Amino acid sequence: MAFHYRATKISLALAAGLALVAALPAAGQSAAELRRENERLRARVTDLEQQLQSLTEQIARLQQQLTAAATAGGTTVPPFTPDPISIDESKPDASPRALLATLTESYRSTLDGVEMGEPGDPTRVAFVRQLNRWIARVNREHKMPIEWHVRHLGSIVPVGRGYLLRMQAVDPKTGATLGDPFDGILSRSVRSRLQQLSQRGLLEDVLVLRGTLVPRVMFNEDRLTEGPFNNPPIIAPMAEFGFTVNVTTLLPPRDEDEPARRRGAAATPAAGGDGP
């Protein structure tokens, strides 16, 4: 089964990634280089773990469907049912995969049918120039405010003057994942708030993220197909999908709702009272 094959490949890659992390100290790198490389590899391992978990869950659901069909004596395998979602993903700011779908359609409408040519020839030079213009445009046009429910993955990592936290967008009602994990850039104040919540035992698995989505579509002339793992996700030949989020607030859903409840309580007279 295709899912078993892909899950096995991800398991092997995960083991290889862990082996690389363990082998790094022997590479003669400086301490700073070693830390950066370890952070990159840990993020890669986290991505693979998430992919493996998702595929394992899909395999389990398919096996349940096959077992049910066999028990009922049927010969038709029921179609795979994706996780239900409650949000409108027709808008690019709805989720990571909604943004990817929008960018893929934009590429098709702009560059489909344009000859790529071969490396070094004038046709390739013209295509690359047009592709890079498109990349600059979509990176600029799709920088936008977002509000997502996210699951935080791993630990906060200091980077430069800020901090990184790996996250994954999920459906606010069903918990379905809405794309691959991504990096959120945290300020010192956001990090401190998360630490306070954690120390008080109030840090929930799913948080409400408000911030600015910053697309990072990248040009890679060597990337023409998805490859075995499609990481980073490919939009089209030579165009790779990526983004970060500059985090403004990252709060448990109940904390996010509290200001609205206070405003509503202040605006609504108490029963039997005269109001404010």
C-alpha cells in the first residue's frame, strides 16, 4: 500500500536524521555552527515525526474501513475520507495549505505554458527571470495578518534577538491538521507570557495565534519534482513553498476570548438593574 511505503521511507529518514544529530560533534564545527545545525536537524526530525504520525493515522483508518467492508461481505472499498474541517480554506489567510493552494494556482495562471528550456540556454534564462519576478510579487502580496489555532511543537529556541517556536495549524473545532509545521518568531514578551502560562499549568496544547504571515517562496533551480518527501513543499518546478509568522500574541483560547467577554459584560445591563 502506498501509505505503508511512504511511512517506511519517513521512518528511515527520521532514523537518519537522529543519527546525523548524534554524529555532529565529530564534524569539527564551531559551537555556534553546531547549535544552528542541531536546531535545523531537530526541526527536520520534528517535521518527519509529524508526517509519520499523520500517515500512521491514515493507515489505521483505511485498515478499519477495509475490515468493515470485509466483515459486511462487500467487495467495494469505501473511499478515503479526509479529516473534516470547519473553516473556509478558499482564502489564503485561512491556513498554511490554503496559502499553498493559492500560490499554486497563481503559478499556474502566470507561468503554465512558459517554456523552461535547458540549463544555460536563453530560454531557461528568460524563464528564471520571469519566475523570480513572480516569486518577488507573491511574497510581497501575500504578507498579511492571520489568526490561527495552532499546536505548539517542541521547545522555544533563541535565535538572534528573538525566539523560534515550531507550530502546526489545526482546525479550531475538529483538530484536523491544516498543513505542515512552520516556525513562529516570538518576541521576548510573547516568550515570557508562554513561560508564565507553563509555570502556572495553564499552557494548553492548542493556542490561538495572532500575527503576520510572511511568505518565503524560494527559487531552487535544481528542484523540478516533489522528491521522496516533498520537503520543503514544492509549488511548481524551481519554486519551493515556505513561510514564517511574526507572532503578536499566542494565548489559550479562553484567554483570547476573555477581553470580548469583559466587553460584553460591561455593555450588557445586569438582569433587573438600571445599567451603567
